[in-house]
Amino acid sequence: MPKLKTCKSAKKRFRKTCTGKFIRRRAGKGHILEKKTTKRKRNLSRKMVVSFGESLVLRTMLPYM
């Protein structure tokens, strides 16, 4: 059976926890930060667990992770 290719863009954006869940950054922290409150920016800095349906897709994109 041939080797599976890793999706490099997904490899840069996601990482796996010890329990097998995927972690991602929250959206909305890239630019236009002046109008956002400090509390909102701080909460956007935290990581978020990917939903179950999306993690099924990520398993095929990241087979060796």
C-alpha cells in the first residue's frame, strides 16, 4: 500500500493533544485589532478544540499525526 501524503497547510494550523483531539487557533486575531476590546483579544488568544466532525476530516489530512 502506498504512503499517504500529509496536508502541509493543516499541519501548520493544527496540533494533536494526548487524548487525540485537535487544537486550533481562534479566528479574528489577525488584523483590525484597534476596535476590539482587550478582553475580546485576550479570549481570542486562547486555543480551541476542533469539533468532532471536523476532526474526522483532519484525520485523513494528517494521517501520521
